[in-house]
Amino acid sequence: LIGEDLTPIGIKCGITNNDPKFRLQQIRRKASEQINLIKIWSHPSGRFIRGLEKLVLENFPYNDLGDLLKDGGTETLFATDLTDIVRFIEKSFLDASP
């Protein structure tokens, strides 16, 4: 979540092979806004995760935050879409389970 907890301005969506908390620290160093980690999903298939990230970015509008997020800024979405994005991802995980 990008911005203050009560008035977030966006969502950073992304994948990493590193510890998500380590990746968060990398992003925070180059951000002019507060960044908070709110949800972590993991899956053994990198292909599934990359495909899911692509689907999220295709199905939800891009939120151009300009220079506020210099690392990972191409994967920013609107905070108002948070609930719908979480539902979308959760459903994708359920649909992918055997």
C-alpha cells in the first residue's frame, strides 16, 4: 500500500524471488511516500505467478504515480481497487488448485 494508512494513494503489485520484506526495503529506499506490505501470496510455479501478475495489470487500471515510486512504479494500481484485486488474486489461486 502506498501512502498513509488512512489515505493510501496506490497499490504496488509485484513479484519477487527474494524475501518480500527485503524487496519492500529496496522499494522504500527509492520512494517519497510511505510503503506498507499488506499481503503476500506464494506459489511453487513462477509461470503461474508471472501470468497472474500480467492478468492483474491487464484487468485493473494503471495508477501513474509519477516520481513518487522510482522502483516498481510501472506496477502501481489504484487503492480504491484493493478489495477487488485481492478477490481476483484469491479466486485465481482457488481456480489453480488441484
